[in-house]
Amino acid sequence: MTDQRIFVLDTNVLMHDPSALYRFEEHDIYIPMVVLEELDAAKKGTSEVSRNARQVSRMLDEIVSEAGRAQIADGLPLTGDRPRSLQATTAAPTPNGEASRLGRIFFQTRPAATALPDLLPGNKPDNSILVCALSLANEQPDASVTLVSKDINLRIKAAVVGIHAEDYYNDQVLEDVDLLHSGHCPLPDDFWTSHGDAMESWQDSQGRAHYSLQGPMVAEWAPNQFVYLPDPEDEGTGLELRVDRITGDSAELSVVEDYREGKRGVWGVHAKNREQNFALNLLLDPDIDFVTLLGAAGTGKTLLTLAAGLAQTLDEARYREIIMTRVTVPLGEDIGFLPGTEEEKMTPWMGALMDNLEVLTHGGDSEWERAATNELLAKRIKIRSLNFMRGRTFFNRFIIIDEAQNLTSKQMRTMITRCGPGTKMVCLGNLAQIDTPYLSETTSGLTYVVDRFGGWPHGGHITLARGERSRLAAFASEVL
């Protein structure tokens, strides 16, 4: 058997990533006619899927126009000029400066010569794709035919009828989500022995201690990463440092602010563990424009973020208002049409916001004070839908994206590029609770930005490990 490979693409691959046409390097791809029919059926609408379907159709039209319709039967080359929409993002140059060679794209031009087994009756689109893959494998015995689909059930059916099938891996950020950095790491006991020879220390105008040092661990650090030397006699205490900058083989670190009980609070909220303290340091730093917080339910992501946002919006006037949004993916059955304005439609999805605001405002001495506080907060906290974010620019806003694990990498890019001068964006999520079809822990947009923003001097990330909601919630997270 030769090294020739032909990939049969399912519709969901193209609607998930329109650039998939150019992600198979020198190998050929095959588009069944039923895929074109499904793209045509999905092109109407304003959703991300509809936009991707239209983009794929435009790209295919450009490919056909550039190569000529006479070559369709022999395969249209994907080498040479790429569609204008993807010229800047595909086919990275090889070391000799030339663009990497791509294969050809084939369209189904005649009915399949193979019939499906009787165990797969009917004319479902998935079965039509399976017929095309079987027919192609029979026509090209020397080639390796692979069906690429995001649909698990289609891949199972392909295995049953003898077709090699794979998931689409190009959008996978990491092979294993455990490889995602947590934003903090402990220091070894001999840290000062191996890094203290050329160390310098000083204090800034606020009295915070800073260190400049060199050593083998510097190469493993990134800006805004937290490192700590735990106290073996008192869990949760010890020396906690943040990497301010890295220059060559040297690093500058500073002692972090302490927001634990008995120390400085943030809108009445105190950090209950080391990771929460690190998160508050990032959330309250005006030089940090982008923060990502990962953690299971009850780790305090929303509460800490709201407290930091309110402190900087109402007390310090650093931001004009807080904007909170999330993906409207239901956990169970959809409840149907919701009347009212954009904010009223989003209110049922913002239970986490309301619950945490109740915690932050419960300290009023009277019902009147609590009502006045809630009215003030309603004017400074805006609830917005993701569906209306395209084309907008936010100036001096504190933006919170809740349940960000349900966003694709393209949706995440769209949201982040809405930020104007003076705006801070915080993305919250739990990678173990992804409700969007075709997304996984390794392909989520939240995983994508955590990985891509690592090392940027104006971004930070923390993974919250300990649940602080209640002993019941903490135990349930461990055993259920």
C-alpha cells in the first residue's frame, strides 16, 4: 500500500472549522454531495454555524473558480493561491521559504457504486457519507481512505461497516487537559540554595518586597505566574511570589498581596486559600488586561471576580461598568421563548450572578439599605447576550464571561477582540462541564486562550483547586 491518503470530510467538520480544507497537508480530501446539501441547508441564519457554512461555501466557490470546472473530475489542486479569507492563517512556509504543498480536493461527481449493508437501511445523510467512503475505498484500493467526523455515532457506524474513521484533531489545543498550566507552582526546599547566589532585593514605595535572581528554574517560569514556598507547619501560609518579568536567564519577583481573613478584604470578601489569593492579585492588578479562572463548582470563581469588579468600578472608578455574559446552553430541556428585553431574556441564565450579589450585599443593616444597594448595582452591572457582541467595542469596562468552557476558539477570539482601551476581561469556566456539542476539554475555546495567553505580560491564569462553597459541595465534587 502506498502512502496516499484520502480524507472524506463530514459536514460537521467544515461547519466547526471552515479552514479544515487546508489542514490535511499533502493529502487529498473528498467532499460527498450530501455534505454540500447540508451546507446549503445550514447557510441561513445568524448563528456561528450558519456563518461557518457560508464561509465554507465561499471558499469552495473560490477553489472551483480558480482551478476551473473542467478539472473537477480530476481533483482541484489546493496548492498555489489560497482563498483570500485564509491566506494569512494557513500553509506556513517551509524552511526554504516556499509554502507547504497541499493535496487536491475531490467532489462526488457520480452515484456511489457500492451499497450499504442491510443493517444500515434508509437514506440518512450519515449513511450517504458512509456509502461514499465505502465506494471510494473500493475504487482506490491502493489508498488509505479515512472518514473524518466530529460525530461519535457516525464514527462508530463507520467502524461497524469497515471504514477507518477519526475525529478532527486540528482544533485540539493539547493532547491532554492535564498538560494545561495551572498558573502557580511550589518551589523546592533548596530553592534559595540554587538561586540565591546573585539575588538582589528591594522594596517599592508601597513597602512590597521585590527580588531579582538567576537559576535553573527561571526557564520554566512565565510572566504573572505565581510561585510559593509553603510553610510545613501551617498549611496555606508561607512565602508567595509573583513573576513580574523575565529577562534572559534572570527573573524579577514580588511578594503578593494577602487578601486572607484578617488582612485586606475586597468588598467584604477574603481569600480562603492560596489559589483564591493568587486570583485576587490578578483581578485587582490594573496592568493585567486578561484573566482566566478555571475551577470546579464552588471554588469561588464568580464571587471573587464580582467582588474585584465592584471594588474597581464603584470604589476606585477604574471602570465605568461591569458587563456579564455567558453562552445560553441549557443543562436540560429548553424552556422555550423568553419575553422581554435583551437583559430580561438573559436574566434566567444569570442565576450565578444573582446568587453572588446576594452574598456581597447581605450586610446591609436594613431592608431599605439593601434595596438601595441593589438598585445601584443594577445600574452598574449590565447583562448582555453573546449573540449581539459582534462589531461592538467596549471602553473602560470590566467584562465577565461566565461558563466560557462552552465557547469555541473562534467565538473566544471574537469576544476578546471586542475589548477597547481600559477594558479588562475575565473568563470563568469549568472544563469538566462542557455542554456544547463537538467541544471537549482539549478543544474548548477556554483551553485555547489559557494556552495561547501563557507568557503574555498583561494576562494571567489561575486554576482554583479547592471548593469553598460548603462541605457538602466539596464532598460531592470528590466522590460523584
